[in-house]
Amino acid sequence: MSIHDKRPPRMIQNVFVLLLLAVFAAMSTLLVTLGAQVYRGTVERANANNQARILSTVVRSALWAEDGLSEVTIEEHDGVTVLAIVSDYGDECYIKRLFCRDGMLYESFMSAEYGFSLESGESICQAAAFQPVIEDGFLTVHLTGQDGTQSAVQHQLRCQISPEE
């Protein structure tokens, strides 16, 4: 037997421990990467769902707040369809308008004394389309989000309905 044939008995154990640590490090990295991908997908789906809920909630809350006390009408301004809710507060008449332009849903609340322009609204959230329709006292608003998801808000109106202009 030569000196080179003798190996310390701990060398095999050390190789095994290093190999085990390498496998652990690789599996940990893989697990963290997969977890990050799942988290990213969950956040994207939550954002898409929140966007769809925001659109319908804005329309619903505008209607619920004033329905029964106001007049609802659909207006046309420069080719944009506008849902108008006309409210009378004592001596003054105010109009809340919801409309979509330039990829955003806008809301305008102003006195009826002032002229309306599409630039007078405040942007609320992203929206690709907003199409209100009134039929037989029933309002349906078709909404399309920026990601293409479509939803509809349907509301039985208790308030006075003006003919479409």
C-alpha cells in the first residue's frame, strides 16, 4: 500500500455534506423563484378584478346616491355618450355626469347654470368603453376595462327619466 491509496475516512462524508448543501441551495432557489411567479400572477389577477369592481362601483354609487330624488338622462357631447343625473337642491340644479374618453372614466359635478364640456370632468379610473342605455325605466351601463374585460351594471330606476337627447 502506498501513501496515495490511503484516504482519510472523512473525505467521503465531506463530499456528501457539500453535495447535500448544493442540492438544498438549488431547491431553495427554485422554490423562491416559483413562489415569486405565483405571487406576481396573484397580484395581476387581483388588480384586474379590482379595476372591474371600481368601474361598476362608481356607476352604482352615483345611481344609488341620487336615484329617487333626481332625473336620469343620456346625453351626447361631441360624439361621447354621457350619463347625466340631474339633482335639484333647493334653488339650484346640479348635474353629475359620467363618461369615458381617452381611456379613462370621468365624472363631472357642476351647476346646471354652467355649460358642460368633456374637459370639465375629473378622471376616476381607466376604462375603454362606457355605454349607458335606458329602456322602460331600466338603466343598463355596459363597461369595458382597459384589459378588455366587460361588465354591465343594471339598475331599475325609481327617479324621473328624461328622453334621450
